[in-house]
Amino acid sequence: MFAWLKRQREPGERNVPIRSIEGDIFNVSVPKPANRESFFIFGLPKAGSTLLHNVMREACHAAQIPIISIAGDAFNAGIPFAKIGEDVEKVLYEKGYAYLDFRAFFRFDPQFDFSRFRKVLLIRDPRDMLVSLYFSLKKSHRIPKQGTLASQMKKTREKLENMDINTFVLHRVPVVIRQFGRYRPLMDQNMKLYRYEDIIFDKRSWLRDMLEFLDIPLQAEKVNEIADRHDIRPDRENVGKHVRQVNPGNFRKRLSPDCIERLNELLSEILHEHGYPL
């Protein structure tokens, strides 16, 4: 326990090697810390997570808050996030950092006490998440140049060439349920929850609210500039683009009535919990 606490006091400007649960090594870039409490930015996959992390990255740079990207560094090394184990706690520091690029929470239970720190979580209607994931994995999601993750994503893309979207989303439902479930223990007074549907057309207010919650002082002009730069709204749907379309409820156009009915049954607890209509 004391060794773990000691590691929390030893941040610096360096690369820290992290061993996955399968023994693969990737480096996490650790810059010099700022004189402030750390905070964590989480976004469920295909819930606007890229938008979330991009606007927060710009805001942190503007406010001179150093960033640690555990998930990003693992992805670039071709390490699946699910394979990250307890060794990663070496780079969880109480002071000095913005932690960005999380699309999922760890599969192990960390010793690090997340309840003490401010956290943001962006969610979305899980039915729209599943539809977006289908097109992303099939067409647009960047594949790392190396590692286990690269081969996994290439195989998935090949399978999806001949897989119906309804089949895919029903097969993927258990994964989405687990993703929502992993964040339930983090839902405390230090967690700020946003729904994609509530923020996608008012990014200025959303970013302003996040920065106030996280105690990041930026001039209003700079906040608006960052929000406006990321206010992308395609005129028409393009399945080959990362930002395919932004309108909520797209699942109703893409999925069969029988598939939607089954999704509503399987996802009823999540839909009810977060106020999504059937």
C-alpha cells in the first residue's frame, strides 16, 4: 500500500512502461504535472466520445493542463483496452493531470479512489451507439498499425462486410450493457453526467458547463472558439465518415421493427435509467 502511495508522488516528464495482463508492454507518456487536482474524462464508445475528448484536449492545452492518455497510448501500441491491468495504476496520479481518451472503464477494480476526483461521463442512447458502432467498425474507425488490436479490428471489418446491421447490434448488446455497468460505481457527487442528445446542438453551453465543473478557467471567447470549431453537422449521412450523422434517433431509420423491439427489451433498464423513450 505504501509503495502504491509513493508512486503517486513521483510524476515527471517521461514515458512509463505499462505491462498488460498478457505481458505486452506499452508506454504511457507522462508530462510534467500542473499544480491542481487531477480529473478524468470518460465517454462511452460512439456516444460522441471523439468530440468530447477533442474539445477537452483543446481546452486543457489552452489552460496549460497536462494530459495523460492511457487509452490513446495503448491503442497506438495495438493493445486492447480490455487487456490493461493493475500495472496501469503506476500512472494514476492524484495531482497534476487531465486524463483523456477513455472510451471504457478498467475491467479490474483499481485501488485508486476515483470517488475523490471530478469526473465527466458522456453517454448516448445505446441503440444509436450500436448503429454508429456498426458503421464505424465496418467503414471508418482508424486501425492501429501494430499489435493484437490491429489484427482484431481487421478481422472484425472483414466479418462485417457480410453481416446485417440487425444481426450485429443484437449480438453486441451484452457488450454495451457491460460498458454502462462498469461506470455505475463511479456515479457519485463528483461525477457530471451528460447525454449526447442534450449537448450535440449546444456545444458552447456544454463546454462552458464542463469547464466550470472541472474548475478550468478560460475566457468565454476561447470557450466559444473551441466549441464552434467542433460543431460539425453533416448535411447528409455519410457511412464512410467518422462523423456519419449527428441526429439522435437514427436507429429508427436503420434497424428493423423486430430488432428495435428486441433491443428495447434487452436495454430496458438502461433506457429507463437515463430517460430514453422506447
